[in-house]
Amino acid sequence: MANTLRIKRRASGNAGAPTSLANAELAFNEVDDTLYYGKGTGGQGGSATTIEAIGGKGAFVNLTGAQTISGNKTFTGTVDLSAATISTITTTSSVTIGGNLTVNGTTTTVNSTTITVDDKNLELGSTASPSDTSADGGGITLKGDTDKTFSWLNSSDAWTSSEHIDLASGKAFYINGTSVLSGSALGSGINSSSLTSVGTISTGVWQGTTVGLAYGGTGATTASGARTALELGTIALQAASGVTITGGTISGVTLSGVTIVNSTIDGGSY
């Protein structure tokens, strides 16, 4: 008849190691599926100094089935996860991945205080067939009392910010390498404008079109044209020391205390 070898076991109750084992004695806890070994001689009766888990899926990684693994693990070889489907990863320790990491899912959530990326170029909207339609509304959203967004809109074909853009002192807006606007001046590349009002202009040279009478100008490009527009006639050309009035009528004028010197009144009435 074959011999039967038996070891201590716990079929129900608490998980964990037995309270005591003899040196080299084995015990299996069926509650947590762990095999324990009594190590060392601790004294009277050959009691073990320590009781260590040496086998079973309760203490070691199981080849199949669901299992919770805690603590730091270091893999020095190749870990092949090509056929694995990982639905949830929960860890309180550091995880370092030496190769590429691909996450296929609807939402990726990272709860981290600081994210550091060595790559200097971040790709957004990298679908199998990217287009302006699929890129519409893409960009960056900062959560606050309201969303602060920097987005690309297909309708305007432009990057659009929902907030103010405040440049640091000494910085300017550039278009094609040319400064167009700073905190104190328009750039040299600005040669036309649709401004409808300005403040006080203290210096500068006017090189635009003529200013009409309705806007405080004369609408003329010459002195004689300006006199004509202002209906000044030739009187505007007379010197203060000698005025010649030829023809015409001066009426309703009272001269008091006026001395006429070297003047000629020729024709007309006075």
C-alpha cells in the first residue's frame, strides 16, 4: 500500500501564518492558499524561529487568475504584455517603463502634481486620418471658475484664446519675423489701418490725402487752392504796411483813430 504524506492545514477561519511551527515543519492555509515553512530552531521542542511563506498563490504571483500584487517589484528581463488586457492599474509605488507605452481607451486620467515630458513637441488630434474637421476645437483647456481655452477653430482657420494675452515687458507681437505691435509702438510693417479715432498726436509728419473742410482742413494741396476754398481772395496776400484795394465797395465801416499812410483809394465808394 502506498504511503500518504500529510502536512498541517487550515481549511477555514483566518488567513495568514500559523502561530507556531516546528523547525522544517510545513503548513498550508486553504483560506488564502499559502504554504508556510518553519525556519530555524527557536528553543525548547524545536520550535521554528520564524514562519515564512514559501509557496501558493496567496504569497506569490500566480500564473492564472485574478490577483492583487503590492510592494515594489523589479523586473530585469523582458516582460511581455502583448497578449494582456489591463483594465485597471492601482499603485502607490513608483513604476518605471523602459519601453513604449500605448494606451487604447476613451479617457486617460493622470492625477499628478507635476508632469514632465522630455519631448519638445506634443501632438494633438493624431488620428488615423487627421483633418481640419477633426482638429476643430482642439487645443488646451485649463479648468477654473470658467474654462480657459486656447483652441484652433476650423470656422476662422485660426488659434483662438478665450482669455487676455499679456506679454512680458519688452516683448512684442510678430508676423513673419516682423514686429507689428509692442507695448509702446506700432511696428514698421504697419502701413495701413482702419482706425476710426485716435488720441492726441503730438509729433509726426502728415503724408496722407488732403483733409476736407468738414474735417478741419481745406481740401487743397496748394496755398492758392486753400485761399479759394476758404474764400479769402487776394486780401490774404496783402502786407500789413501797405494794403491796396482796387474796386469794390466798402460800406458800413466806421474808421476812428485810423491813419492812412501812402495808400491810394482808386475808384469805388468809401
